[in-house]
Amino acid sequence: MNPVQWRRRALWLSGLTLVYNLVEGLVSMAFGWADDSIALFGFGADSFIEVASALLVLWKLLDHGNLDRERKAVLGIGWLFLGLGIGIAGGAILQITAQRHPPTTVPGLIISALSLGFMAFLWRAKLQAAKALDSATLEADAACSLACIQLSVVLFAGSLLFLLAPALWWVDAAAALGLALLIGKEGIGMIRAAHGERFTGGCGCGH
């Protein structure tokens, strides 16, 4: 495909990300709030990070080749990641301190299983577009999808363990802390890259 076709695909992927994550985020946060599950609530909040990331990609693609806009988009995604990581970690610590746990983790199992398949498709497709267009913003957006895959694995494992051994009341909070560490680490990496003197807007993926 030529660059114009790749840009169209990137726009299509961003739109698909917006729609899917809006639905996933609302459903996950609703179940997380109702069942006192910090991990599921945090997972839903991360879906809105995906939404914000997709919006930044759309903003960047409207002015293709603008290095300053590319840097701001990557930086914005990085700060979104870092802020979410801090928020989830704080909620998990509060949950451990209060020794609270969700009554069930079945919603977490179902949502994380569905997310694993769909986000794997989005991640691969976004990474291909990032390489084709040599775009750091698209690479950062692909990293958001990869992080969502990692979060889905953590949420699924934590939910399954709690379902099999309810006496482990701290599992949900521990899973939430795992999510926070993954998100925060990714955010710091993006912020450093965007502030780096060698930032060219190029993808860098595969190197």
C-alpha cells in the first residue's frame, strides 16, 4: 500500500479503537464500581486512555509530517499512561488497607477474555501502520493496545485466581497494582522519548 492508503487505514483503526474502547470502558467501570473491583474499574479507565490515544492519533494525522505535533501527541499519551498508573495504584493501596474485595470476578473474566482477542488484532494492525508511515505517534498508540493486552492478561489471571480461591481477598488489589506498574512504566518511557534530543518522529519499532 502507498502512504495515503496507510494513513486511511490508521484513521480507520483509530475510529475502531474509539468505538470499542468507549463501550468496553463504560461496561468495565460500571461492573467494577458495582462489584467493588479496583482492578476491573482500573481496566475500564484504561479503555478511556485508549480513546484519548486514538484522538491524539487523529489530531496528528490531520497534519502529517509536523514534528512538533508528533512530539506533543507522544508526550500526551505518555502523561495519560502515567496519570492512570498512579490513580490505579492509589486505589489498590486503599483497597488493601481496608481489606475489601469484590463479591465476584466473573465480569472481569469475561471482559478480559474478549479484550485479549480484539486488542491483539488492533495492536498488530497499528504496529504495521506505524512502521509503514514511520510514525512515533502511531507506535505509541500501538503500545497502548499492547499495554491493554498485558492488562487483560493480568486481569484475567487475577480474576480466575480469586474465583478459584475466594479466601485470597487481596488478589484483586494485587492485580490492580500489576496494572498500575505496567501502565506507569510505559508512560515514563514515552515521556522520556518525547523529551529526548534524538526524537525525530520516526517509529523506531523493530530496532
